[in-house]
Amino acid sequence: MNKSRVTLILLTISLILAACNTNQPAVTPLANQDVTLEAPTYAPTPTATEVPPLVLSVCMAEEPAGLYRYDGYEGMAKQSVFAAIYLDLLATDRGTQESLFFENIPSQENGGILLEAVPVKVGQPVLDASGNVVYLSEGTQIEHAINYSVENPVVWNHEQDYHMNQFTVTFRLLPDLKWSDGEALDAEDFVFSYHLAEKSSLGHYKWAIDRTASFVSSDEQTLVWKGIPGFVPRDLKDILWAPLPSHQIGEFSDTQLLGAAETSQFPLGWGAYRLINWEVGSQIVLEKNPHFVLKEQGLPAYDQLVFQIEPDLESALQKLASGQCDILDKTYQLEGLEKSQLESLSAASTLVGENWEPVQQLVFGITPAEYDQGFYNAWTNERQDILGALATRQALGACIDPAALLREYLTERLPEGMELPADLQASAAVDGNLALDEIGWVIDAETEGDVRLARNVENVLSGTQLRLELLTGQSQLDQNIARLIAQRLAVCAVGVEIQPLQVGELYRPGPDGLVFGRKFELALVSWQGEHQNLCQLYTSDKIPSSINSWVGTNLAGLQEPDFDENCWKISTRNPGEEAMDDLGLVAQYLPAVPLMPQYRLWIYSNRVVFDQGSNFSDLWRMMPEK
């Protein structure tokens, strides 16, 4: 063989090897530029070539800033993508009601939840009798394991052998769970995620981390969570950290975790779909996850899911009508549209409302700070004790009739026939006018029925007018709700003066601030009560005062031992255990009236079928119209 022939053969071989090289270039971090991000290469999902893929298209108004769970961004666009690539870990099969991820949902009955009385020592983190995480020290008030009354907390001292209740929850994973790349999903992935949450120091996770004594894997299928003494996990979701793939990103540095394509653009999941392409500023493309746990039931029905980035609402609506989009997600904030616009949309599509938990409340100024010295005299105090009587607050609450007020507000803004929460269907069972008459708030002929006067009302000087000042923010929502409250109280001959304040002034700290300084009669405020029951806002230990540097949520100044006791029982019930209704307890003592939820709307075309009562997180259950 001559030299030139040998050279030609070697050149040919090198070209063949180069063509066969399957190494992929590194994916550049997401940036504000027109680029296409390619996901790690998967084995192709077999598809009949003659049948085009069935595509579900979702329009979103904004692009996710990133998809790393612990990057600090919690936008609605991110949550939309999460609905596709993840699945509720505590979800159950709708047919069999069996858990999709665990052998069973932990409970005391099946041995998954264990309650033990454990000794406690100085310096140990515990939940004190007020529900705060503290390091145990001399004088700390705790709930002894044999003492279930919040009225009689034990004062810890080092000379006594005290025990506290401690919960342990064991989760046993089903075998053969897989990530979307086909690798095993095991218990260590949950523990790995927990430690990343710890390192992130994000406030969203701090509440649960502070109440966790340990979270470990005892084997590949078993997770064991142990709480700090005194803490009762009401919701298992609070103590179960969503896993992250330790096999893929376990060796990444903190900097890499925040910027790597494997975390921020193409995270592995366990949901119905997996990401395969991201065209920045244009679309995010996902395909059916072949390792999804429900694949044997024919879900998801669509071969591909495409998120289209369409910032302009009008363009998005045109795409919905033309079939280019099947869904407009919550990023469009459709709740801000006029009723006529929503009616036009719902005529050809289905409008869905979510997040109906109330965040806005009308707080009664029951005990103003000027009463804190323990002395009230109707003749000398600047403010009469109008709201101290529960019967008066109940009568005012009946006049307002919050369920009817919300129905009125929402029906003015939402299309007719749109499903509202069941608790908005009932109206007040008490006649507010009659109740005020019986208390002694009468309509005097001299006032021509404009406002009621006190006649033998306990703790109130006769002749005092039933006029109240309502503090509120300056947002359109606050103004609208305040106006409805005033109108409804006017029907009961109660005078209301609305005082709108800037947010900084409304929530100004005490003692100077009107609300936190407890110098108000009525106040419209909004709370994000995450991880706690509504009643916990109004227990006696939460009253802002000079004693606690005016830090607290009980703006009403409610001081009722029975309320505290019942709220404690609700807040410390065992997971899954029946308990008194939280909203019912607040309605019974009435420190505040829960009002507006921060609801969100999204819409889907009638070209797709969705189970009634499903939320956006059930995106994977959508099916094409037959």
C-alpha cells in the first residue's frame, strides 16, 4: 500500500469519527438575547412518524427569570412551568385514592406519624407556649407533655425534669420512581434538597426549617422527619422538601447552582412533561415524560406542551380565539379586566378562579392602647368602649354580612354563572338592625334615623352616637370594599367615616402608628397568613404594646382565654385530626371579619377538557375535546 493511499484512509477514518461525536456544547445561562437553549439530549420518545404530535399550547405574559427552586424568584410564570414538570408529592390517584409517590400517606393510624414525650435541655430549640421558636432557657414557658392547657404553661427551669411532645414523620417511597432522565429518584434527593433550602436562607422556607430538628434518609426508600419539641406539623406539605437530583447536580457549587442550565433552564422533574428546548423570549417546549408515574393511565394526553411568551394581552386573546393558544395562564392577571371583557372571554372559553383564601380583613379596635393601664371610665376616657362588647361586634358583622358583601363585589366583576367558593353562598342568620336595637343602640326621632344613639348600652355614655372611623389603604380594591362596608352599615344606621391612608402610614409601627399603635375603631388590613391559622393572629400574646415594642398581629386587642385555648387546640392538633373550624372560631369572637381573597384567574379554550374543580397545578390532566 503506498503512502498516499494510507494517508487517504486515515483521513477518511478521522472524518467519520468526528461526524459520530455526540458531545454537546455547554448551554449558556439565560440572558436577554434571542438565543435557543437546548436541553440535555434524551433518547427519542417513539412516535409514529405519520401522526403529528398532539400539542397543548399555553400563553404566558412573562418569561420565568429562572427555574431553580431556591433562586429566590417565586413568580407566577415559574409556577406555571413547575405545574408541568413537577407533581404534588402528596397527590393520590383519583380512582384508587392511593398515593402516587409513597406506600401510604403518613398518619398515626398507619404508624407513619409517631408522637413521643422527650426530655428537653437548656439551649435546645423548642416551640414555646406562645408558638414561637426559642432556645430553651431559664424562665421559658413551655407546654409540658402531660399538660394540654395553654392557660397553664410550665415555666422551665434546669432543676426540673420536663418533657415535651415531639413528632416524627416517616415517608416510605414507592419503588422504581424515576427522574425525567430515567435515573432513580430516591430518599437522598429529598435530603439533598432540604440542605440546599437551609443554605439558601430564603424566608419562604425558613419557617419550616426552624421547626425541623432533623430530616434524614434511613435507606433509599425511607425519609424520616423529626420536629423540634412542641411543634405539631399541621400540613405534611410543610415538612416535605421537594427533591432535587443529587445524581446530576450534587457536586455543583452554590454559584453553579444559581446559574447552571441544569438548574435554571432545564431542571429534571418527576411530572408529566420534561423540558427539551427554550427559545429565549419566544417559547419553552416540553415533551411527554416517558418516566411519569401515571403513564399507564394515558396521562398526559398531549405529546408536547409549549409555553408561548406573549406579553401583549390582546395578542394572547387573539391566539386563544384562533387556536394558537389553548390556555392563558395566571401571569395575565385577568382579574384586573372589566366584567364585560371577562364575559366575552367566558362566552367562548372557561374561566377558572383560584386562591380564594381571604387575606383582607376588617379589624375591630376592641381594646385601644389607651385602655392598657387597666382602667376605663366612660366619663373620662377619650374613646367610648363601643366595640368592647361582643354582642355589638356581632350585630355590626351581621349588618356587613361579609359573604353577601363579597358576592355583591364579585358578581359586579365576574361573569354570571362563574363558580364561587361554597362559603360565599350563605348569608347572615342574624338581623343586624334588630340586634342593635336589643343592645340599646336606638334610632332616635331627633336624629331622623341618620345614626343610632346609645340608650343604656353597657360601658357607653347614653347619647353617644354610633359613628366609627374606618382606616383603609388607597388602592382601588380597598376603596371599593370600604365603600361597600360603609353602605351596609348605613342601612343599620351606623355612621362610618372612611379615612384612606398611604400604605406606609397605614402600617406605620406603634406606638405612633394608628393601626399598630391600636388607635383606631375599624381598619381594613391585609395579611399573608402563611403557615398559620387565622385565629393565631389574634391570640392575647400577639397584642402590640409597649411590653413587646409594639410588635404583634392582634391589632384588635382581643383578650379572651377561651379564644386562646381553642385556637391553641386548632393549631396543635395532630396531622389529619379533626378540629374546630378556624374561621368559625374567629367568627364566634369576632376580632375581625375576613373579607377579600387575593384570587387569580386563568382561562382555557373549549377545545380542551378539564375536570371541574381542578386547578392550574392539574395541567397534566387536560385532554383534547373528543
